[in-house]
Amino acid sequence: MIHAIMPTKHLTREEVQKELYECYRAYFGSLNKIFGKIFSSNPITRQTYQYLARKAILTNLRSLF
């Protein structure tokens, strides 16, 4: 969902990809914010970010094999 596959009239595919990553970083925040949410006092926030972190780690590990 976050991979640019086509260029636009004014941007190359690589430029579109860079802009997509910048949007995601701006929306989801920095690593410090993410780690803060993993250890949040709000149980719903904490559980959600811990789940997402586990999924990301497992996905990256599976791609190695």
C-alpha cells in the first residue's frame, strides 16, 4: 500500500515514494513517539502498538528466509 508504482506528470516514481514515506512519518510519528506508545499507560494504545510492533518484526524476519 505504500509503494509507488507509477510516476506522475511532475514526479518520478522515486520522488513519489519519498513523499509517501514522508507522509507516513509525519502521520505516525518518530521512533521516540512509537516507543512511547508501546509503553503507554493507556492499555488500548499500548496493546495496539505492541501488536503492530510484533507483526512488523515477524514480517521482517520472515522476509529473511
